[in-house]
Amino acid sequence: MLTALLLPPVPFLVLVLIGARLLLPRRGLGWLVIVVGVALLWVSACTGAVRALSPLLLQVPAALSFDRVRELRAEAVAKKPLAIVILGGGSEAFAPEYGVSSLQARSLERLRYGLWLAAQTGAPIAFSGGTGRGQEGSASEARVAAKIAAEEFGRPIRWIEGESRDTRENASNTMALLKPAGINHIVLVTNGYHMPRALRDFVEAAGPGVQIEPAPMGLAKNLETPPLDWLPSSSGFRDMRLMLREIAGNAAGA
């Protein structure tokens, strides 16, 4: 609820209302506030604004190169203590087309990339994802992911962490599973916009002696022409909210 109230469009709608209230006593100031509020509403739904701000505010790491993937394969072949950790991105309590719980698109994309990395390197997989705050009572996302990985991709997930409710708990709970297994090198899979916060939490939870290597995904650029980047769109609105949510999460230490 707090996130919904803090992220666009709510703050900018409130700004417009404040401007409308100021029209009577201070007409000039009222119109200024309304114009600023409407302009911010427009920009908050533009992919161009997200592309311009993300490098400055999030500093997303680059994707793993194919050369690096080959090096990771060599580590796995040499039996070094390496694991791929996939972070959940949301589940569906019940998908009627399947008749069971499923993963949201964002989580399924992370799972697919993590499984691809596992196939390329031979490293074992861990999946971390509980029910999320505000989703109590639904199925554990990690168990849903493990079922999909085994039945649809034919690849088992070795470690299943299904109690976490946020990124910080993803990190602490997953490290509690991997440290007894002697894992000291983790390849962390999540969306690029989420990676800075996830990387921070995993580095803190892992402590000295454990390498956390980012493997961001979802970094593909849209193919729209530049003018379309500055027209409001549903994808621009979604991406702006995701970026601002990560900034708020970093500030709150979540």
C-alpha cells in the first residue's frame, strides 16, 4: 500500500489537486503547480525518461559475456563451489488456464535465463522466492518455479528457498542454504533494474570469502523510434514505476 501511494501517478495527481486548490487565492502559482504536475505525469509514462535516468540512478551491471559464461563452465567442470541463484519476481496464486499456481512473466523470464545459464555451465541452481508482503496465503513462488523447471524445462532446482518476503530476506535465507554446502561463488540472476539492490543485499548477507557475480537479464532495448520514447505508454509507465520502486527500496534498505 505504501509503495502504491508513493509511486506515480498518485503523487502527481495530488500535485494537480493542490494546484487546483491554489487557483483561487494565488492564480499564477496554482497554474504553475498544475502544469508541473501534468508534465510530471506525462514524463512518468515515457520510456525515454526511464532510459535517461536509469544509468544515473541505478547503475545496472552489464550482461554476462559469452566468454565469461565459458569461464563459468570451466569452474563447474573443475568442481569448484559455484551456484546460480535466481530471484523470484512474482507468482500467480492460481492460473486458470493451467489449473495450478504459476509464475508472473517477470519471474518466468528470470527462471528461463537461470536455467539457460545452468545448461551452459553445468552449475547447480537455487531459486529464492516466498509469497511476498501482501500476498500471504498464496503458494511459495520457489516451489512453483521448481515444478515448472522440472516439468517444463527438464532441469531440477537443487536449493529451494520459499520463505522470503523481500530482497533482503532473499539474500539472508539463500545464504543460509548455500553456506553449509560450501558455495563460495554465486552467479546472481534477476532483472537489470533490480540487480543493484539485490547485489547489495547478497554481498552484505554473504560476508567475506563469497563472490557474488551479477548476471542481469531483461536488458534488451525497445526498437521504437526516438519520438515514440517521449509519448506516454503502458510500458513506459511500468518501467518508471519499477525504477522508482528500486530507488525507494534502496533508500529503505529493503
